Amino acid sequence: MRVEHAKGERASDSMRNRVAFLPEDAERTDPFIALAEDWVDARGGFPTHPHRGFESVTLVLEGSQEHRDSTGVSGILEAGDVQWMTAGRGVLHSEMPRGGFHGLQLWVNLPAKEKMRPPRYQKLPAKAIPTVESVGYVVRVIAGVHADTRGAADTVTPMNVLDVLLADGARFERESTERALAYVISGEVEAQEDGSVLYLDRGRQSLRAVGKARFLWMEGEPIGEPVVSRGPFVMNTEEEIAAAFSDLRAGRLGR
């Protein structure tokens, strides 16, 4: 296991942003290409902006957020809810707090053959996310499978995304045959504090909490294709990035 701490934090009067990893780290994190934690008050938020070529997964930890996008979808995400948005060939959307918001956003890569697929939005209410309870921990199965329980999200490529809550001193165990990472949301896991990213070896994993702890488990087979990221777009080539910006300027992206 290798451990890295958050790449840094940015703050303004209305929000704080902590970056765990970025597309430039894709060689080590693929198929997951970015992860950030945000604290946003009523004055902040993310007004309308574009995306293409990947999926964004938003986990609401506290507060609530309103989502609107160019497909005509809108809705409110409350604490415990998850939004799984497939940007595909392009979407324009906004994410604005309702009072205040604390959450995670994970970017999941799409393989080249799927990058221009039609956009799709999945709202996964907290009550619709299956849970697995064991001695000392609860696992919310957002995507994939854990202990024979299938997650709520329909993913383009197979992966496992788990929200794990550990009691004081409890251990979470899982056999991993693919690339696996864990991001510590709160408390300490294996003596690593919140904001740490645990890069895990394949095989049997055993993670112990120091006090109560919570972490996001991310597991998937690397796609193994070039990753070119510029702002809100994640594609395979610079030419595809240029085409995305051209479509945005011409008003074609999001249609």
C-alpha cells in the first residue's frame, strides 16, 4: 500500500476545495481520473458549465445541492444521495448549493468507443443505495458488487464504488483483483487522516479504522488508453479536445 495526501486546497469566501487526484495521475488511478472534496456555502456553487468524455459521480455528505442540465433533467440531491452523470458526447449542467453543501465528486473515465455516447443522468437516492452490514462496519454499495449485493448505479464499464463507514477499531476486508484506491473522508484509516489516498495492492485488503472512520473505495480495471484532459473535457487526443471546445463555442455541445 502506498499513501499520498491531498494535492492541496483552494479556498474563497464561499467555498473550499480539496483535490485528491487529477487526470495527470491517470497512469496510477485509471479508470478513475479525478477526485475532489468540496465545502460550499449558500453564496458559492458551480454555475452552468460543460463536460464531455467521462462520467461524474457526486456523493452528498452534508447539506443539499440542486442540479440542472441541458438534457432537461433537474433535481435536488440531499445528504446520502448520489448522482451518476454520464457526460458522453456533451452536457451543460449546473450544481448549486441549497443553503450549504459538502460532498465528493469523482470523475470516471470512458473508453474511446463510449466517449461520444448520449448523455445520461442517474439520481440514486440514499434509500435506494443497498447496504451491507457486518461486524463494525456498514458498506453502501454505490456501484458494482460487495458481499453478493449489487450496487445502485448502472455503469458503462464494470467497477466497484463503495461508501464505507467503520466503527472504532473495526476492519474492512475485501479481495481485490483490480486496481483499488481508498479516499479517507473522515477519521483515520490505517493511521492515515482524512484527505489521504490509499493506493492498494491487488489481493486481500484489510483496512482498520482508528476511531470512527469513513472512506470511499474505488476499484476497477484500468482502461489503458491515452488520457488528455483540458478543463471540463477528458478525451484521448488533443484533436478531440479541440473539437470539444469548437462545439462549445458553436453551441453544439449539450444538444
